[in-house]
Amino acid sequence: MTLVEHALCPLAPPSGPFSYETTFCHFENRRRELAKVTIHCPLGLKPSDEFYLWGLLALTLGQREPSPEFLASPYYCLKELGIGWGGKQLRLFDEACCRLAAVHYGCSNFWDPVRKERVKAEFGFLERIRPLKTDSHRAWRFMWSPVFFELTKATGGYLRFDLEMYRGLDAASRRLFLLTSKQLHKAKVTQWFDLRELAVNQLGFSGRLETRYLKRKVQAASSKLAARGFLASVNEKSGVQRVDGGKVRVQFRRGPAFESASTGAARSLSIERQAEYSQLLRIGLEKRTTLWVLREFPSHHVREWCEITIAAMERGREFRSSPAAFFMHYLKEATAGTATAPDWWHAARNEEHLREAAEGRRQAAVRENLGHREENRLFAEYLKNEGRKDMEALAKAFVDQSGPQAAVRRRVAEETRIQLLPKFRQLRRTSQS
């Protein structure tokens, strides 16, 4: 995908909301074309969030009937991603999902694998709804952007790479792993990368670093992949060249373990690894019955009535016989077209939507307030230090024009702050990028 050809955020992102702008190059009719990318992150974004993005996408495409709607418990997601289960892991997963749900992506030259052409693309990644009770066993509901899901599914279906290797790498090495996987899948060597463009735009290092330091960081990332046999070793004699103007370019080659790390069967997960499997066991179905249900009934009916049954259990609703019998009865009725979800379930879903939206607005207001307080603190420091000379010059010019009265001095202080604030914000954005 085009997404692996550039960084989604800096390796050292600012705290709080930010917008990240980067570029990458592609060849069109043997001409080098530049593509511009803008990623808006209202809740921020961390390099580690990419692991959850690709992991959730892989789990979605690995289900029996992949669809933009993916229902799974957090326990299932963390287990399949190889992450331990605990309060800290759940909190990090929840925070990463919140940040990913708010991201908006835009690219001026995105490769559309469905239409086989370059397009201007703008889309989000996913939306997420989760039960408000932290002890609930109900599934979390992930809704992938239809545009993003279509592009991803057409690219190759089930994501194919060594998850164990990917999880064991740092953020820069992960990005280099995916970028080189895309190119080495079709050839034994990659294209020549300008080292500075690779380090800054593809891997996310700071553009303020000198080229010699960026070179060391790129070599460190490639060395980690070479140590695992994914890439061949890169050194001054092989894979690194100096070109006119003092620039450096680098090229990567396949390693002995490339085939096993970058390929895999494009198939669904086994029945025991489907998202509904553990939920059906929680309802009370036996393992043999669970396997039969997953083989014989449509996935969307199984997901819906599994959710309804667990919600009824947690709300203390009485069952005539047992939760398992309730589930089996209505699953068969729904498959035959003679049963629909009960009214209390629709009311509960609407309540969750409203409460989730209200919580989102409350958190946005808190973040905005904290952002203003942080900006005021930093602006005060700026006026005391590097902005002091500008403030004194503006104040003197204003006093010379208006007079030295006390009321005028108060206006002078406010006017100088207003005039210096845009300059301060521009300097802050430059330092963050």
C-alpha cells in the first residue's frame, strides 16, 4: 500500500493534537513524481499505534467473512497480537484505538489498486465503539472506513509478514521492514533511496539532524533487519553511494530469511482463532457445538446474537432455560428470517452511541483547555527569553505613538502579546515538525 511508503507520524511526535506533513517519491512513465501527504491527528498519534492499526486490519481480513464491521473482545485482539493481558495493556490498546479513530489521512498521489491508477485520496482509518463498563465481556465494535477497507482488501487481502519479527522491532525498523517488503517482494534489490528523504519522510526521523547522524540511524535500523536475516548487510562497499552535491543514497537487498518473513498464505484464520469463538464459549456452548455453529451459520447472525446474549447476561435478564439455549433458538430463527433483535437491544445501542459521543465532546473540551493553558505557559516563557527584544521594540513604538499614561501601558502589554502570538505559534509548529 501507499501507506508504507511514508511515515504516519514523527518518531518523536509532539504531545497533544498535531498535523503531520510529509512527502514521498514515485515513478510515473520513468519520471520521478512527488506526492504530498497530510495526516491530521486531533488526539495525537504515536509510532507504536501503527502496530495496532496493521494488527487489527490483519485480524479483520483473517475472519471467515471479512467486512468493514469487525466485532471482537479486547482480550481476543491482544491475545492474537501476542500481547499480554492486563490493565496496562488494555489501557494502551484503548488509547491507541482512540487516537487512530480520530486520524484523517490525505494524499495527493495515492495508488488505487481497484482502479489501477493514481488518485487523490482522503479518508479516515476506523471508528470504534466499546462498552462503557470496563468489566464488560461484550465485543468492541470496529468500523473500518469503506474507502480504506476497499483499498486494503484489494491490495492483497490477509496481511502477509512475520508478526513475531515485526513486534520485536523498534518503530523505525518496523517502517523500514514494511517499505522494503513491498519492493523486495518483486525484485532482489530495492530502488536507490536518497538517505535524507528515507530517514525523514519514510522513517520519521527529525529533518533537523545532520546527514551523518541520519545515516547512522538508518544503518542501525537496517542492521536490526540484517541480524534477523531479512536484509543483507549494508555497508560503505555495498548498498551505500555518495553522489553529486554531497548527497548519499542507499539500496537494500534480500536476506536469507526474506521469503519466510515476508510471505504467507492468504487464508482465513482457523475456526479456533475466529473472533466469535471465545465469546460463544463464554455464553456456555460446548467446544463441539461452537465449531458447528461457526461452520454452519452466517457470521453476521452469529456476531449479532452473541452480542445480544452476553448483554442480556450482564444486565441480569432472566432466561427460560440458559443463555446457550436462548442464543441457539434465536440464531436459528434469525437465519430463517423469522426473528429480529429485541427493542431493548436497540435502545441499549443508542444509549451507548449517545454516551460515547458525549464523552468524546467532554474529552475534546478538556484537551482544548489543557492546550490553551500549555500554550499560555510556553508563550510567557517565550516573552521572558527569546521574544523579549521583539516585545520591548513593539511596546516602545506603541508608547511613542499613544503616550505614557497607565491605561495606555495596559493596552501596550495586550497589543504586544496579540502581535507576537502568531510568530510564537509559527516557531512552535516549526520546532514540533
